[in-house]
Amino acid sequence: MLRIKKTDHPGRQNSQTSVTLHEEIPKMADAESGPLLDGLIASKLFPPLPDPRLIARPAFVSAALKDLPRGRVITIVAPAGSGKSSLMTQLHSAYSEHGVATSWLGLDVEDNDPATFALYFISALQFIEPMFARDELTALGANPVRDYDSLFERLSHRLSALSVPAALFLDDFQHITEPRILRFLNQLTTHLQRNLSLVVASRHRLPLQLAKLLVTGFAIEVAQDDLNFDGAEAELFLKRYHQIELSPTDLDSLLESTEGWPTGVQLAALALRRHKGAAAELIKTFSGRDRDLTRYLVESVIRAQAEPVRQFLLKTSPLRRMCADLCDAATGDQNGREMLDYIGRANLFLIALDRDGQWYRYHHLFAEFLQNEFRKTD
């Protein structure tokens, strides 16, 4: 993994309202290319609006823009609330400012279908080249396609013919598991064109073949540790977003409590704004039982998990350290290794304690939250 020294952290954005494509982006169509397909969700084709309070992260931007127009793959993989989309938005603006044509596609569960993915993928590339794969787009809109491997092969050839430096942004990639889509994207990264960059953000570990690109320096990996706040970032974030200034001791305590997780710092700041006493009193007691933190984790993390995963998380939450055998003993099942592998891939706040993948722990705020939920049911 390429480690980059951190400077500042981006702010977070709220999701945009979905509207149909013909309502939002008629400017993409012109007399030559004709109108785009109706019925697509336009906000999926636009990055979140930049927050004017955004905290710049020039080290990441410099690494992404190095040696333009040489193409590279940048992956941003971290749990919910780590600032992935905010960093993506900053990189999107930086590429545009450096004369690189950009396109954006925010993915959701419906896109894990070759036809839907192809429609949105081609529509996103229209921002780079208005006539990109126009025949394929027209055919998809008129009739279902059966041979998607051939379709994706043609799209690969179209991409290889792009005449300008370009960058394609794929956000929320954790929704994509369909083998035909993954084959296409693996082919795209394996034979990456010199003037095409790919920026991918996901909550889950990416099912893409990037080892060769990492070795040759054509890939950059950004992980949870890279996105966590350090002291200077947390201090600037609290001042800029919440007008809160903490003493060095209180700031250190807050970072220890949240382990630098950006959303943990954000939720602690909201609690501090409501708190009437000394900041140290609240920071000392801030935990996974905080009501805002509980609601965030329930709505953003727990509800998205299948029932066997939820039960495993709850039953293993009292363990300060865990391995597969210890998880089997705690749950009464024999799937500890399988579940730990899944939770690791899904980035559910699981922290490895060794390089061999034997011992783990949960982020302690997440563990406290799970323990509190477990007490309610058992």
C-alpha cells in the first residue's frame, strides 16, 4: 500500500435529491448527440456539491495528479462515515482544474445488473465524450441485450480510443458483485489506457485485480487509517465546522475515544455543542451508547446486514480480542473464520491485530454500541 502523509481532511456531504435525467442535465445533449435517455437518476451522474468549509488534503491530490496524463487507479476503501465521498469530490475537482475530462457514477444496489450498469456507465462517459458508445446506448434503451460480455468488450475498445485525458469516478462500489461487470472492470484496470484514470470508493474490500498495478506504481490505495483524523485535522475540523476549541488534553482524549474516526469526531462535536458543562466531562463519558452515534450505526450499518451477520456481531461484541475459535465458542456456531473474513471484507469496524489475520478487535466505539444493543435482547 502506498502510504501518503496526511494533511487535512475533507468535509462530509449530504446525498443529493434524485431527479430524472431529462429534468437535470439537458445541457449534456446537443444537436449532434441528441437527448439522453429518460428515466435515469441524474444525481447519480454528479458528484456531491463541495462544502465551502472543506478541509484540503493536498498530499492525496498531488499523488493522484502526478505524471498526468499517465493513467492510474485510485481506490478509497473504508467503513461508513470515513469521508470517502468527500475525498472523491475533492479529487474530482482537482482533475477538472488540471484539464482532465471527468465523469461520475454513484452506484447503488440496482446497478448490480449488467443492463442497468451499462446504461449508467455509458451515460456517465457522455460527460467526457458526448458520442461515446452512442449505438450501444441506443440499443440498450430499445431492447434488452443478452450477450453482455460482448457489450462490455466493445465498451473496452471504445475506452481505448478516448482522445483526451480522462478520469472516471465510481462511488459506493460495494454494491457491485455481478461477475460480468467485475470481469469488464478487471479488464479495464488490467489494460489501463495511458490517458484514463479510475477512482473507486467502496465500503467493502474491492474484488478487483490490482496487485500488478500496485507493484508498478500505477495504483494508489487509500484505507481507513489514511482517512482517520490526526490531532491537527481534528482540531481544524472542530473549529471550522463547529466553532469548538478544545484544550490539548481534551483533544487527545477525544481522539483516543474516537480513534480518529471522522464520524465519531463529528458526533462527539454535536454532543459537545449541546453539553452545558465542561468539555472534559462529556469526552470522558462519550461512548458507543451515545444516542446520535447509536442512531447513525443502526441506520447506516446494522440495518444493511443479514440477520446471521447481526447475530455474530452482537454475540462477539464482549470479546476484547477475538480469533475464529474464540468466536465459535462465543456464538455456538462453527463459522467464525468465515464470518471474520466477511466482516473484514465489508469493513465493519474490524481491526486486525497481526499481519497473519488471526487476531482482531472491533473499533471500541462500535464494540460499545454492539454491547449495548446485545444487552437489550439478551
